[in-house]
Amino acid sequence: MGPLQGLRIVELFCIGPGPFAGMLLSDMGADILRIDRPQEPQLGYPDYQYRTLWRNRRAVQLDLAKPAGVEAVLRLVEHADGLIEGYRPGVAERLGIGPDVCLQRNPRLVYGRMTGWGQDGPLAKQAGFDINYISLTGLLSAVGPVEKPVPPLIAAGDFGGGGIFLAMGMLAALWEVQRSGRGQVVDASIVDGASNLMAYVYGGLAGGAWQNQRAANTVDGGHWRYSVYECSDGKFVSVAVMMDPFLKVLFEKLGLNANDFPEPNSRKNWPVYKERLAAIFRTQPRDTWVAMFAGTDGCVAPVLDLTEAPQHPHNKARGTFVEHEGVLQPAPAPRFSRTPSEISRRPPANGADTESALQDWGFTNGEIGDLRKRGAFG
């Protein structure tokens, strides 16, 4: 149903940002075929159905150590619009499925490469994980309390700086190939993408509006008007009253006099004003404050945990979370008025669709049988 219906993409099994990009594209209707090698890791999940990053795919098992497996991948490439791979630089080439070979078989192919460090540079072939990559961007150093940086989950690196940029880059290249008729390689790295996520911060640093330290700026928790406050029940509310009309509402609801807060944006006043608000919010439970600010522009919201968020009335009204085959998960985003995205398939087990998917992609029963005999899959 989605806007990418008819688009075919081969996804070589990888973890993190690669399958996240594939999830975004498949949610929007792309037909993505995941290529599993024998004995791919379970990655700690009790069952495949919980690996929500791999939803909406079919899975084919091919042994890339066998010539028949490599040839099968190249046959699939001939019928694909795009390919996603997340190996270290040079691995796909050694397997015989690098971009030069694939583009020779299909000159219109968009070959998406997802790495942490990028395809070149001194660190290109070095191992690393999300936290290592965002360490090089300045992002990690800017997140957390004064005492030390705090990893922002893997949302800022793997997914925000990696998977989203890969998906965006591939869509751009797929649009361009409609005009030029020529495919190309998309080099997406977490370091590059996460650095782009920091454009606002680096602009502020260059202009003198951002200080090069944690919890000392407007949107890093340093400003008392943009922070998180603990309530009497140990839960939290977020406050974001960066504009004066919103600050006025906050003062009115809390019974405060604006004259008691002179120079509200002066950095020297931030600590004392933050403690004043902290003392007030500690007097009532979180949900009491939420009820007090309901329907106002006081910009106070509850900090919900992972079990609370799907139950919030706003999220329920919009269907922000959905349950598919017993697994609660975020619904596809963004939303389209005419060609809606959807979750149509649970994440497949290793090679679950090998024969049926190969048939749909142009292999005959005889060719599939020959692949089996030659050890391409078991």
C-alpha cells in the first residue's frame, strides 16, 4: 500500500542501522528481500517475532561462501532497484558482491553501504559500535550531566545518524536514477550522519551561543526553562518554556511572580532558578502536575517510561504504537494521506521464505533445485 510499492531492494544481513533503514523503506511499501547466511545470530532475542527492525521483509538463506550462493545474489541484483549492505569496507568485494560487480550486472542499481566510520579514512576498517562513532562527532560529549557523558541509547548514532541517512540517501539516488539511468554507491556512515545531527549545535558554537560543556546550554538541560524536574513520587516532568508567553503560563499555574525571576535568561541565574522550580515540583506527584497543566500552553509533559508511553491518550488516539501478531511496537512513520504505510509481515526466521521468494524474483523451480544441490542453501 505504501508509496514505495514496486521498489525492490536486496538487504544483506547486518545489524543496527542497516535493518533500521530497511524497516523504514519496507514500511513504506518497498519489497525488501533479506539475505541470511546459515546460522545468523539471534542477537539475544527469544524469538524472531521480537526483532521488529526486520518487520515487513521476506528472508532467503544463501551461503555466500559457495559460488552458487554468490551467483544467486547477483541474479537477485539484476532484478533489484537497490541493495543494502553493512559489512566493513572490503568485505563485500571479497565475497564477490561488491558495488563494481553488482553495478556491472545492473547499471541502474543503487548500492547502499552502511558503516560506522565510512568507506575510507584512517579508521575505516577498524571495529567499533554506536558509542564509539558518536564519540568522534562531539555528540556524545554534549549529552549528559556535568560529571560525564551519557550514551543517548543508540537512537542518535545507529538509527538517527546511520539508518535514517542511509534510507534518505538511497531514496535520493533512486530518484536521480530515473533521470540519468545510472545507479551509484551511497556511502552512509554513522560518523557523518551523527555529525549532521549536530549542525545546530556547531552553528551555535561558532556564533558564541553554545558553550563547549555539558548542561550549560539552552537545550542540553542547563537552562532552567528547558529541563527535567523530579516530582514527589520519584517520577519526572519535562518543562520547555523557552518563549515568554509559555513562561507566563508556567508562572501562573505555579503561583509564581515573574518579578521574582529577574533576567531569566542570564546564565548566572540559571542554577538558582532551577533549584526554585525543582523545590516546587518535588511537592506533588507527577500526574498531579500533568493534570494541572492539561489543556494549557505551559509546555509541561510527563516523562513516560516504555510501558506508559503506548498507553498515553494522545499516542493511542493517533495509533503511534500498534500491536502486530502479539508484539507491541512503534507504528510506521511518517504518515501518507493516500498511500499509507503498514506492517504486513512479522520479522522472518532465518531463510524462512527462501524458495517462495526466489520464485517471485524470477527463479524457476529447476534453478532453485540446482541451487540446493550446489549448496547455496540447505
